[in-house]
Amino acid sequence: MHLCAVNAEGWLDVTPDLLRAYYTRPEIHPIETSCAEENALFEGLMADPFLAVEPDRLKKIADTDAADNYRVVLNFRNHLMQAGTVEGAYLAMMRHGVADVPPVFIDQMVHLALRNILKDCRDPIRLRAAEIFFREQNVSTDDGRVMLADEEIVEMYARTGGAGGLGQLLVDSETPVKSIELDVLDVDNSDIYWERSDRYDTVVDFRFTQPALDAFARVLEAWVRHFLGVAVAVQPRQSVQDDHWSWHVGLDRESTQILNALYEGQTISDTDAMSLIGLFRMEIEDRGAVMNELRGKPVYLGLAMTPSGQIKMKPQNLLTNLPLQQTT
């Protein structure tokens, strides 16, 4: 975030320093064996991050893997430059598609946008709920609860017991590793989030009536307002009881399939019903922005876990699939 600049419209301008951060990634930064052409290109980009690079120049790099990495990063750089802002580039990519952009770059754009959107937020539970947008979550439904933990952190703890490199050494030597439980973030202990936010090691209870579910709804509202300039109100629901159900948006692949089936009047399996861990009703308050035939009608949103217990949210669905008037 400190590498970006917030413009008059509240979006993040693409700055030279933001681009330099991508040029200094380990996949790009020259190493001892890098050829003269690769070193010269790197130096040129660091001096002028917007430097035009012809495809023929990449062919001169001796390491073909390094050349491919430059090609990917420069492709991403060009999309950012064309849009001028992080949010504009993200919207364009989601609406029109783009090839050869690593998923981690997309997640970083979402992370940056949310950091901008929530820069004045002082609610740790809402900030933790926003992580669902750009980091996969592991879902546990033991004891009737719906606990969301960061998937990468869960995998790391499972592998090392949370002891980092030392834990991996112990695992490799078949030494028993003490299990570590992640802290559940709630109203009473929410202040622990501030010094641990970058560790992604807190858990939230996503059950109906729990603060995290409502916090997630508030992030959904802010996300739509920031990108589309449309005011919406989102409320968690336990079921859809609407004889005039007209529109829905799945926030991931699994919920899209489930909501489609329900909309068509199909009976879903108990497994599918259990996997739908979040259901929301959205009211679009700016009725003039809505398609004429759908004005005044709610939009139902769903969030579901995969068969293996992960949430892989697609926040772009909320920007590309709402029943809004077409804009240029």
C-alpha cells in the first residue's frame, strides 16, 4: 500500500515504486549467472519502470526461463499501465479476461484494493473477514461450528507444528511436533489481530448470527461501492424464501452451482446443503443503476466450500454478475 498513491477518485494509482516491487521479485531479480542482456534490462526497468520493452529484446536473454518470467511480469505491467490504477486494471481483467497473469498477482490486486477500501476500518473482525477475498480458507465444522482458518497457515502448522523451519527439521527427523491451536477471533479478544494481521493465524466463526458473518456482509457492501459506485445493503440469511427469486450470484464455483440448482427448483443433496456456509440477501439501493425489469428485487449471494473443505472465493463475480445497467 505504501508503494501506491490514492488519487482524487479514491483509487490506487500505478506508481513507479509499485512496478519496481515486481521487478525485484526473486523470479525476476538477476542472479550471479545472469547474462549481460538480462542485467541491462533489469537496470533499465529499475531506472524507468515504464520503459518500453520490445519482444525481440527478451529473446536475447540467455536464460529462457528468466525471459519467460520477464514476459509475464511485463504483460502484467502493461495492463496496469493501460488502466492507470490497480482497481481499474482489476476490473478490466475481470470483465474482458487476460492471459498469463499469475493468480498470486490477482490476489495481490484484491488485497491492495481492500487495504485501500478498509484503510479507516478499526474493526478487526471485519478486516479478518476481508481476508476471505484474497486468501483461501480452510473450513472446519466440528461441534456444529463453522470455523474459517487460513489454508496456507493450516497446511504449514500441519507440516511443522507452527515452528517454521525448526518444525520442518523435526518433522524430517520424525521427532514428534507439539500441535498448536490457532486463536479464534471474537469480540472479547479482537485486539490480538492488530499485531498478527500479517501472519494470517487467527480463526473466525462463520455461523449465522456470529460477528464474522455480518462483518463479511459489510465488506461485500464496501467492495461493490468502491468498484462500481453503487450503494447496496447486504444481510445474512439462513434460507431463500422468495417466490419471486429473480437473480443470484455465487461468490465461488461451488455456490454458483448450488444456487443455480435451487433457482431451477432442483433438490440439492445434504452434502451440497452443508457446503453452503454463507447465504446473503442484497438490496441494490441505487435503483436507477439496476436493469429495468429487476428494479426493487433482491439479489441472493452464496459462499460455499469445496468437497475437500476450502473456500476459494471469486470476488470478481460480485463486480461482473450483478443485474446492473450496461455501462461503457
